Amino acid sequence: QVQLVESGGGLVQPGGSLRLSCAASGSILRFYSMGWYRQAPGKQRELVAQLSSSDTTNYADSVKGRFTISRDNAKNTGYLQMNSLKPEDTAVYYCYLDPPGSQIYWGQGTQVTVSS
């Protein structure tokens, strides 16, 4: 059973930065696509960023140029570096792992609040 544990959320002022981490159990992160979704109150969950097993990235238009997704295979940990944060980035952020032919695994979510 794969487990994903997120950390790094918190309260930050507009224009600030946060780095979210997603630690996976076992040495599997490098083999599969992973990414981050977010869900704001009263809104649907939306894709923020994806990182394929071949290191191709994809970002939502709303975060392009501000967010960067990456992965440290030695630490089995994925990251989402978020810069120039805006109040509209406020949401619960979820990481996921997508093994082909298997279920998608989700983290528990971490709250990001951007407010002055």
C-alpha cells in the first residue's frame, strides 16, 4: 500500500513563497507520474501541476511562471515550490501518484492560506 504524506502548508502573505512536500513510502516515486491538485472552499478540485515519469511537466495556466513541480528520487519526495502567492491560491493542496493500471494514490491534503 502506497502512502503519501504532505507537509509545508501554512499561512503566508501575498507575494510570499511556500514549498510543499509529498513523501512517498517506498522507492516508487521515480517510476510514476505525480502531481498536485487543489480545492478551494465551494470550488471543484483543480489540477495545479503534473510531473511525468520522464520528467515532463504541465501546469495550470493560473500558476505558470509562479509554481514549480519537482522530485527528489533519492528522498522519494515530490515538491511544489510556490512563489508570488496570491489570495486566490488559497486552498487545500493534495499530492497524488498515478501508477499505470492501478489506483491513484492521494495524500491527506495540506492547507495553504494566502492572506495579509
